[in-house]
Amino acid sequence: MAASPDYEPAGELKFGQVGIANLRVRTLDPDRLAAEMRDRVRRAPNLFARAAVVIDFGGLAATPDAASARALLEALRGAGVLPVALAWGSNDNGRLAEEIGLPLLAKFRAQYERDGGAAPAPAPEPARPAASAPAAPGPVAPAAAGTPQPGLVQAGAVRSGQQIYADSRDLTVLGAVGAGAEVLADGSIHIYGPLRGRALAGAQGNPRARIFCRVFQAELVAVAGHYKVLEDIPRELHGKAVQVWLEAEELRIAALD
């Protein structure tokens, strides 16, 4: 039976960047993890309450069994967050996801995949043209040989509910980032107006990325996954021009002179 040319689908499916947090489990202790998440929700309710999270068991020595995983998920739900998927990992992790009825989210795919619990292999080098010379080491993969990757410029404001993502480059926002808005970049982020929403630099793990803004009132800032919410930041920095960077695995925030 031929499809009607004016067929209207019942739902429009799109794939793209989504504001989902990744929770890497370090110890299989449901009560302790739930207490930590409950405290995060208490300190930043607008950010973490009913937050969708992907559960990453890659920080454990072994993938938990289904009963332990279900207990952990139930504790997290009781703390006010919503586990929606497991992060991609080993074959055991895939079987666990199927057993407990959660999807695997490829956005958080590890740099390597273990085969049945074997030792992890090094992450592969990015593909390069055969004739090109080796690139200098650095946290950000280069663009095509001889073609610098320009930064993404957002000319207007980023309004509540909007998300702007600079893939493999820096992001410059000439206006404000409103409360409830989110800006992400694999490189650094420069905001010339007030930052009232969320800014996440080094989204693919670049620890050298930075955030610069003229008026700091952010709900959350993060570099390479290390984050702080406004409640964690000294009040003397609120409303100031600041820079945010990562130093010795700790997020730093300082006023710009």
C-alpha cells in the first residue's frame, strides 16, 4: 500500500544535545549516594530537582548485579533525581541495562570499550589525512589540515529554555545568557552580557577550557565536568566579571582585573 504524499507523522523525532547529567558511581552504597544527591537538590533545587541523570558504573571495579543496581536507582529516585539511562561501558554493562530495563546512552560512551572485563585499551588517535604531519599534543583534536576551526558566535541573547552548543570550538555570546538557558562548548566560552543560566566549557573533557563573563550570576558553571552552583560561590563574586578554570582537578573562579 503506497504511502500518502501528505502523510503527517504522529511524532517528530530529533537527535541532538540534551541537558542530561552524568553521575559516575564511585561506591555501591545507595544510602550514601542518595544522601549526597539529596543535599545537591537541597542546595540548588531549581537545577537538580527532578533532574535527568545517566548512571555511569565505570568507576566501580566490577559491574553490579541487577538487584544492587535497582536498589541504587530506587534510592536516587527517593533523593529527587531521575535515572534515565546507563552510560555506555562494558558488555556486562550492556547486559545489565537490558536486565533492568534502561537504555544505554551513547552520548556518554567511554573512550574505550572493555570486552568482557578485559583491561581497557588506549583511546584511538583521531583520524588524520595520510599526508599530514603529526599534530602537536593537546586536549582538543585539530580541524582539517590547514583549516582553522572558527569559534561559534551567538549574536543575541540566549533565552530561558534555549541551548547553544559549540562543537569542537569556542563559543562567544554577545548578549546575555538568561536563567534556565544553557551554553556549552568543547572549547572555551566568552559571554559579554550577564550569565544567569548555565555555562559548560570543555564539554568533551578539555581541562584547558575556560569561561569568561562580564556579569556572573550563573546557576551553574563547569569545566571538563567539574562544576559549581551559585550557592557554592563566594558572594563577593556575584555580579562581577570573572573567569572560571580548572586547576589540579579543582574548579577555580576569580574576578577579572
